[in-house]
Amino acid sequence: MAEKTTSEAANGTTTYSVPFFLNGKEVHPSETFSVISPATGKVVHNCGSATVEDAKAAVDSAAKAFRSWRKTTPGYRRDIFFKAAEVMQRRRAELAQYMTEETGGLPQWCEFNLDVAIDMIKDVAGRIATVEGSFPATKDPDFGSIVLREPYGVVLAIAPWNAPYILGTRAIVFPMAAGNTVVLKGTELSPRVMWAIASVFHEAGLPAGVLNTITHKPAAAPQITSALIADPLIKKINFTGSTVVGRIIAKLAGENLKPVVLELGGKAPAIVWEDADLDLAADQSALGSFFNAGQVCMCTERILVHKAVKRAFLAKLAASIDKFFPPRARGGDAPVLINELAVAKNKRLVADATAKGASVVYGDVDAQEASATRLRPVVLDNVTRDMDIYATESFGPSVSVYEISDEQEAVDMANDTEYGLTSAVFTEDLRRGLRFAREIESGAVHINSMSIHDESNLPHGGVKGSGYGRFNAASGLAEWVRTKVVTFKA
């Protein structure tokens, strides 16, 4: 458990400093940095800042632990995972507080994160025994063959801040379930959440060295990340984050011939057809666009509405936003973004669009809020391709509405992006919905549901600039084993 709570820090006692987990023990490095709450602007705690030497120590610890962890039985690993789910459930109030303080996320978003993380751990635990090899026939009847499925070794996992319990847990449980050991390089924006995930597994009985964690100040990222990927003991990389950083990770991995699983950015479209249930479409589009202040890679960023229902839909969308994200007049608080830069980016995108002819049909991007880290939902209309927001992922509470008139136009516009993570379609004609699903270039298409949809029993991942490889379900487990062929003379 934590040495001191953040409330103790607020009362003037020694400020808690988030440690690393190296070889099963908490390590407090000499250098630290401050973690500031975007909701209050205050330091909630400090965090240790890793060096290249710390990163190397984490890798060495994981490599040593791999020798025995890879030989553990599926039942042994399964029991640890089920115990970890129990521990996470028991400590959820404590864990939710860390996420709220570090990211400014609303309580319901933090609870949702924990619900999904706990379910994911249980789901993976139940799949561990399903990893199996085969005995294919050979051309020579006097020879036999075995195809083994073996873990890679030490995995480098890099997880972001926006859904930290979901994405931090996902980054480690699939590799560990398959018999790999992990070095988790956690985000500097929510390091205590990353520490908490490791703490949960160690409390559940995870052996020393199977999961090692480090965090570092932002300036150290290039040096430490490069060193980790180049380390010959790192066998595969697992990264969730922006497409910009993902390209860097992929390039470094390619130079070192390391395989990578990437889940990157998105620019999810939602198609609202003329026969759609407009109340449903409006509710789901509002939630899909503005859940967690739009800071979800699966968020709806483009709503493509049939011209026959556009006016009616916009009115219902405004009502839905008011319902789920109450305006100031009804006592609603402006959503908190992770920092001032995120707010500035969205304001800049809206300003560029309006300067080029777009119109704001909901919200006031210039409204004075309680802090520079807050921004209320904004809906833009009349957006064109020459505007920055057309192609740029806003990763914030701004969404653009486009008018469409036929299926091909909808498909073309939905695919007119470098991204391809997820999408949504609203129609009462399932055949039409399935036609759209076949044509949209994305890792998922959700018919009559919002673009944010992630279940532990469904494969998750993107295409194009949204990455490659799959998380979750059997596909997610299969990413972390490789085949070895053994032949023998009978």
C-alpha cells in the first residue's frame, strides 16, 4: 500500500513520491518530478524519474524472472490473475482516487475504468489454459512434428494516461498470461495509477521480477525509450498512444527487428442515416464525442448526417449534450482536460475552422472557465477539407458535423482519414448497416451504438494510422506467443 496518502501531503506532511517496482520491491530514485492535478492545478504527489540505468535494471530483472515464469503452469498463473481481480475490486475506492487526482477524470469514468480492468483480468485468466500447440502430419511417415507456442521473453509495455486502468492493465496482462515478463513504462501524467496496477498484482502473489515498472520525466523519454527498444533482452513492444509517437516507436523497433503491437490515434466517424432513430443517434453521438472530455482514442470526431434529417438531428444532438453534460446554467461543470495544451489545441482547431467558414452550432469555445484546463463541448458545422480539424485528431470536446446524401458519399468521407480505429452507423436497416460495415476502413464498426466500445471478449485494434495488431480476447493472447517447430524421427 502507499506510504502516505495524498490527503496527508495536502495537510503539510511529507509529500508521497511514487516509486518503481524493480524485482518485486519498491524503489525510490533520487530524482523526482511533480505530478499536478489538471482539475486543481496543485501538486498531488511526486514521482521518481528513471534513468537509463534504472531501465536496464528493470529489463535485467524481467529477464531473470522469465526463466522460471515461463515454466509456470496455466493454473498457477490463472490463480494469481483471479486473485489480482479480487484485490483490485477490494481496493477500488483507493485506486479511483489516484486516477481522479492525476487525470481530473469524473468519478464515473474512473469507476468505468476499474470495471473494465477487473473484467479484463478475469477474462484473460480464463483464457490462459487455451494457449496450445499442435501435432501436424509430415510428408515422411517415419517423422513426427510438434508446433509449440512459446512466450517471447521480456516485453516492453508503454501505456497512456487517458484510460489508465484499462490501458495499463491491458498492456501487461496479455503478455504475462502467455508466460512473458514485462517492463511497464508508465505515463508521467498518471504514474500512481501505473504503480497501483503493479501493486495489485504483487499483492496477489505475482513473483518478483515478472512485472517491473518505471516512469520518467518527459525530457528523458527519447533516451530511455531508445535504450529499452534497443536492449537485446526486449523481445516485443506493446504501445498505446498517439500516432505521432507510434511512428517513432515503430521506426525504432524496425531498426532493431522487434515486433510491435500498436494502438494509436483515431478520427472516428458516425454515420446517421435518414431512417435512423434520431433520439438514439443523438444520445450515442453525444456520449461518443464527449466521454472523458473527448480524450478517448475511439471518440467520435466526425458525424456524417443524411441531409434529410440533419436539421432535426442537430436539435436533438444539442438536447443530448445538455442532458449528459449539463451547461453552466444548470450547474454543470466544464470537463477537465489533461492540461492547458489540450485545451489550446482544441481552441486553435475551432478558430482555424471558423476563420475559414465553419460555424459553431453548439458551445462557446471562448467562454471563461474555472481553469485553463477546462473546455465545454463544441459542435462545428460546415467544415471543409481545407480546415485543420477535418484531418487532425482533436482528442478533446470538439466534433464536426457533415452533410451527406448517399451511401457512397458517406463511405468515402468516413474513409477520408489517415486513421481507422473505430466507427459508428445509425440506421434501422440492418442490411444497410452491414453494407457500411464492410466498406468502412476501421478495426470496428458499431451499428446503432457509439464509437466508444471495448469489451474484453472482443478483439480490439485499428488499421491504417491507428496501428496494427490486436488487443483483447483470443487474438490479444495470441499476440504474445510465437511458434516453434520440432520434428523427430519416430
